[in-house]
Amino acid sequence: MKSKLYTRTGDAGETSLVDGSRAPKDCARIEAYGDIDELNSTLGLIASTPGCPEELKGQIREVQYVMFEAGAYLATPQKEGEPTNLPHSADDIARLEGWIDALDEQTPPLRSFILPGGSELSSRLHVARTVCRRAERKIIRLGAEAYVDPQVTAYINRLSDYLFIAARYANFLQGIEDVAWQTRNRK
């Protein structure tokens, strides 16, 4: 028997957290895990983009699992010092850094700021990077109100770096140069 997809319990603007407590849908906690959900959906779009290399697809799928767990972590009020189920470990952050280094070694040196763009895949990765940065800001805002393990913010920060180099790598693989930012001639 299937369950109903609607419960009507959120019609008044509140939602349930993992621990059963209720929270307004516009509070910092809901905003934070909502942005993680949006990021995860954006990553799914990237992984399903035609021409996405298997290497990136595998890495992105691994990150999606972490993002799903991060959403659950953020939807569960935490207390500093209490045992928690962190969505990732220092090893996961190190894995991201390894991916960043490996992709960076293969791309040309960066000599200027770049504009998001180039290939469709690169553009989608840049969108994911900006969603990731917004999620990071929301997590930091939540951390000002409630305990958030610092490793969560560290992972999200590193993830935005990964998405930046993955966007550059996508252009590189397709033989498309990054779009260098230049000062505009204003008259």
C-alpha cells in the first residue's frame, strides 16, 4: 500500500524536523537544508547532462549521497558535544581536495578571473557552484542560531572549490577556453 504524498500538516507554514519538532518553513534551519536539496537536484541535472564524463559523473553521484545525508543532518537539531551522525568525515573532505588537485593539474593555469560559461556542462557546474555558496551562507546563518558541526561548513566550502575546477575541466575536455573577465570599455 502506498502512502499519501500529501499530509496537509504543512499548510499553515510549518514543517516537521527529524526529531519530530515543528519549525516555520522560513526559519534558518529549513532554509539551510532547502538549499542543500536544491544543490543536490542541480548536481543530478549535471550528472544527467549528455556528455558529462564518467569521471565527473561518479564524483558527483558520490557528492549527492553526502548532500542527502547533509540535508538530514541539518534537519535534525544538534547540541554541541552530543554524538551526531555527520554526513561526512575528514576523509570525505580530503577526497574532494584530491579531486580538486587532480582536475587542476589537467587544466591550464588560471591567469585571470573567469566568467561562468563556455560549454553547457561547464555552465551548469557554475550554477551548482553558486547554489553551493548560497547553501554555505545559509548554513553559516544557521550556525549563528544553533550548533552546526564545523566540518559541515568545511565540506560545503570545499565542494564549491571542486565545482569551480570541475567547470574549468569540463571546458578543457571539450576544447573550449574559459571566458576571461576583462574590464569593459565604458564611454
